[in-house]
Amino acid sequence: MITYNHEKFIREAIDGVLMQETNFEYELIIANDCSTDNTDLVIQGCINKYLRKNSIKYLNHKENKGIMLNFISALQLCKGKYIALCEGDDYWTNKHKLQKQVDFLENNLDFAICFHNARKLNQTTGDDSELFFTSPPKEVYTITDIIKENFIPTLTSVFRNNLINEFPDWYYKAFPGDWPLHILNSQFGKIKYIDEIMAVYRMHDGGSFSPSKNRESNYERCIKTFVAIEKGKEIKHKRTIAYTISNLYFELFIFYIKEKRYTKAIITFGKCLKKYPFNILKVVLTLIKSLKKLLWKRIKK
């Protein structure tokens, strides 16, 4: 569990973990990236009231490491057979979540990861009716699926530990942290979707991927990560990686169009097609659809 300035939310995140009922021992790893609010005090209070204090490892950085180094430091402290992720502003709602996911992986050795559905909580309005998956997606995914799209909500994933001996150099600067990690792990097994709602993802202004965050920078950092993955030796699916890079350029192109930054849009459009020319049909169809919407709005006016 990584956290930064989550004083309002961290208690609920910790409680969601500590309420788990399992037939195995588990430990909670908390990595606090030098929060400037009262996150540390809240965490200390939660630890002091918990009877099994020795099952909680708390890493309180004295200087800010940044989200990736904080994440990696937490992963490196994990000694169990499996790892489950939950950031400090999200929380689990089903006390049997860990048991169900671990049972699946124990009984299906050809799978490396499993995940499930979750609610999205709008912290401003209090609405939690939106789900990540409104209808059940595929039950089984492979490495090519996860390279193309980051469909696993972070707080729902459980995966086998120690599949990777050491992180590649590019991973220390990766963005986001969980997507490339799932790609690395999925080299060793399939991915299973469990059709149950067992957690809540909190949407708020302080979140890592809140609407107020710099979308342009996020796209650029994600593209840079996949370019590094493409150049690396760890992942063999180079064509699929190129396809994903092209798609990310295309999404950035659409962003520039909406922002009316047309010079940037034209340059990014060229990069999209250069990286994966076969994307031309998708690009044309999307542009036609966007133009139809624009024309329809003008006609209605």
C-alpha cells in the first residue's frame, strides 16, 4: 500500500486490508512517501490499535522518493507468495477478497494474475454507482491483451510474487507503475477476471489520475515507458508494443485536437502513423466519427 497525503482516506484503506478473513497469514506493507499532512499519525494510530502489529511493515520515508521509487520500495519488502495492491486512497469492501483470489491462483498454476470488478466513488458527489465493468469482460487474458490496454484496476489485482528476479532499468522511471508490472508478470501466466465487486476506487482531486492532473504529461510519460519497453530485451512482443505506442500517440492527438493545439496535433498524428501504419483505418474511422459529432452539434445550434 503506497500513500502520499492520504490523511482523509488511509484509515479506510488499512481497515479494508485488516478485515480480511483468510486461512493463511498475510502482512500489510505501507510505504508513506514523506506525506506533508497527518497521514503518518493516522497510520501510527491504526498500527497501535491492531493486535497483530508484527504483521504490518511500515516504511515512512524521510524524504520524498516519487511514486515509482516508493512503489518499488514497497514491492521489495513483500516476502509472501502473492502480492495484492491497494493504494492509500482506495479500499477493499469484501472481507473474503484475498481468500478468493489466492484460492484461484493456488488452484490454477497457469495463471499469474487475477483481478475483479470495483466501484468508482466520486469523492465530491458521493456517487459510487459507476463500475469499472458494466458487463462482464473476457474471463481470461494473455500478455498481448495487457500490452494493448491497462484493463486491470490497481486495487483489484493479486499476482504471484518473485516472478521477476530484478526490475529492468527502465522500470524505475516507468509510468504508470502497475501496467508495466502486469506486463512483466504476464510473461509467466495468464490473467483471470473474477466477476465480483470487491473494492472501491476513489476519484478525487488529489488522486494520481484525477481529471485535474496533467493529461499531456501523463501521455508523454506513458509513451516514453513503452518506447523503453520496446527497446528492452525483457518483452518479446515488439509488434504489439508498437501498436500500443501508436494508440497512445493517437489518444494524445485527440487530446491536442480538443485543446485546439493543431500544430502539436499534426506532429503527433504523424508519429502515430509512423509507429504503426496499420492503424490508419482506425484513425480514419475515429476522425469521421468525431467530425460527424461536430457537424451534428453545429446543425442543432
